[in-house]
Amino acid sequence: MPENSTDPDFHEPFVRALTKYERIVRAYIRSSGISRPEDVDEIMQEVSLVAWEKFGQLENVDEFPKWACVIARYEILNFRRKHARDRLVLNEKVFDLLLEESLEETTPNESRLNTLQDCLRELPESSRKLVLAAYEPGSTIDSLAAGTNKNANALYQQLWRLRKILAQCVEKNLASDPNTPDTI
């Protein structure tokens, strides 16, 4: 355990940062070609442990996602070494290029996710709940339709319109944000 891990002032910033940015780190892990959810969970657990041990070395908590993705890169390499006998393993150079590219895309993706969350908040509550319910794990259009007393086709159309509204909102907000990188 880190030397300052008994200090409650140490726990809160770490937990907040890990909770806020975990989806970005998981997306980075998946973008490396790790697709099985249990493998992503295993790597994420290792990333969390290493990040906890080294959190005292991080000078700026705003750099947590990029820092955690660098840790993830090493944990992905360790995972790949352990599973090197598997038949579907990418060439090491190709793998390194993919990881490097994913790391460069972390900030733009984070910006898009934050903008999407802002746009979701702008939707009427019933529309926001419908969109979120549609993307819940295990959710199906048929089950949503039954729960909302609509037919599946009508629900598809409503979700299509809401996704279009959200996409336009995200693009508009990203285009007007001077801090948005040109790569988006």
C-alpha cells in the first residue's frame, strides 16, 4: 500500500479520479484489441492497483486519464505476454502502433463523452431516461417498448430522432469550443 494511503485526503482524490475516468481507461484497453469483458476487467483491476500504489507520484489529477492509460499500456503488454500462446496475437510492432494511436485519441474521446453528457442533460427528462435505458446492458427494444406501451417501430423512430438531436448537439458544442482539438 502507498505510504500515504492511511490519510483520508489521499483516498478521496484517487477514488474520484478512478471513478470519473474508468470508462476512458476501459475504452483504451478495449481499443488495444482486448475484447473479452473478463480480460478487460482483469487488466483494469491491475491498472487500478498500480495506479493506487503510484498515485502519490501524480502531480496533477487532471492528467489522471492519460497517466492511467500509460499504466494500462504496460498492463496490456504484461497480459499479452502471459497469453502469448493464444493463436490470435498481433505482431508486437502493430500492437505498439495501435496502443500509441489509442493513447493520442484519449483526450478527444474524453471531450466527446463530456459533451455528450452535457447534451443528455439538455434533453427533457423522459427523453433522457429513454436514451439511457436503451443503452443499459441487456436492454432490448422489445422490452423497452413493452415498458413504455409503444410498439417497437415507434420506439426505434423516437430513439433515432433523439440520437440525431444528441449528435447535432455534440458536434455543435465541439465546433464552438476553442479547447477542442482539431482531430475531433
